[in-house]
Amino acid sequence: MNTQYNFTYYIQRIVILLLTSLALIIYQKIALSAETKPDVKTVRVNNYSMSYIEQGKGDPLILIHGALSDYRTWSSLLDEFSESNRTISVSLRHYYPEKWNGNGSDLSLQQHADDMVEFIKAVHNGPVNLLGHSRGGVVALLVASQQPKLVSKLILAEPSPLTSMLSNVSKANDRMIKRKETLQNVLEFYKVNDTEGGLEKFVNYIAGHEAWKRTSEIRRNALRSNAWTQLSLLEDIDIAFSCSDANKITAPVLLIEGDRSSQLYGHMQSALKPCLQKATKALIADAGHMMFHENPAAFIFEIQEFILIE
């Protein structure tokens, strides 16, 4: 009986994944031919107007972007997510559509977390499903740890590696030192107002040698619109977050990794998992750090399945 059940279960998973992939391909073809602009909304929190787009009905699923991104990064996934959820994609403080020039002292992970707490309260009267990618994954971690009642389910797609979580992981030490050196080099470009050089250095580090050269001009312009948000890179990796902080998260957590991602993200996920009260992992095949662009069907499937589980 168990063998038959497992066989049927996995056949169902494969069929659902294939249907999801087909639907996404059809949607992407339609999206490429459409020229409509999203209905961008704003809500005032902590004396700042946060921009967001939303689609669909049902339990809220809030999407938090990573570094150099904004609400637009999730655009190709909204149709799928919104079939069963009120899906909200938000831009963090100082990211597009704001035209920020780097002035001010309110760019930090904790400020973003504080903003997100108030944002959640403003757009929904109750807990939400929260998805964070990379830098946005750390923002989601802070929200769920500091305000656990606001989060019903937490999805972390390779949250940025944090020194405080990896200090005792010997395999990660050298890589964290290298990461810090690279981020320092990136910020040297900003000191002389060479944001283009800083962007190229960072993109090549995250996505691989000569990744900037392979990046389309459309994508480069999107990155340029968030260029100055790189200023908090060094402060980000040294933010205080411990295993005891992670243990305060009461919501079930899904940890998502790409099978081609940097090992540092894997070290971060492995350090987090034993600290969480309820955690499961999912591996996205044929994908790196930008897994939701490289294998969106598998990414969507894992999240939808996780949200549906009681």
C-alpha cells in the first residue's frame, strides 16, 4: 500500500509540474506581446511611501526582492501565484520606482524589516505568507523572528549569507572573507561615483565571470535604477542574527536552494535549518541563485505545494 501510494504521489507531482511549466510558457509568450503597465499602488509606512503591485484573491502571499531588484523582479510569476493567492510584490525603501541618489542613513536590513512589519499590517488584517529572496530573505527572516504572529508561512529563497550565522562553519570562513573583500571592492567604485563599475563587479561576483557582458540592456537598466542601494552591502553581512533569533519563528519555513548556486548559500541554509522550529528544504534543478528566472516552473510548484499543506 505504501509503495502504491508513493508511486501515485510522485506521478501526481510530475503531472502538476508539467502543467505548471506549460502554463508558464504560454503566459510568458502572452506577456512578451503585452505592453500594459502594472497598476502600481503605494502605502505610507514609517514616513515613507512603499510601492507595490498586487494580483489575485485569497490568502496574501507577499514577495520581497533581493539586491538590485524591486517589485518588477517577480512580474513573470504573478499570474501563476495569483491563481490561488492575493499576491503582492513590494519594493523596499529606496528601490525603484524611487530615484535614489544614495543620500541619507536609512538604508538597512532592520529599516526594511520595520517597514515590512507596518506594510503587512497596512495591507492585510492578519498573518501572511512571506517569500524573500537573497537580501530580501534576510528581511523576511527579521520580520518573522521579531513579529512571528504576522507570518503564517515563510519561504526563504537563499537568504544572503550572514557572518553571525556562519562564524562557526569552518567551510564557510574563507568564502565569507572573500565575499567581504569583494563587497569592499564594489563599494570602492561608488566612492568615485562609478556606479557602472560597481554594478559590473557585483553582478560578475554573484552570477559568474563576465555575467555583466551577457546581461541584456533592458536588464542592465533595471539594475541601474537600483544602483545606489548597494551602499549597505557590508553592513548587511554583519547584521546580528543568531540561531536563537531564528528559533523565535513559529511559522513553518521552506528553505529553497538552486542546485548550481554558490556553496555559501547552502552553508547559510544548513546553519538555519536546525535553528528553526518547523523547516523543510527544496532543491531547484538546473538553477542558480536567480532560480525563479532560471527554472520558474519548479520554483512556483514548490511554493504552491508548501502553502497548500495544512
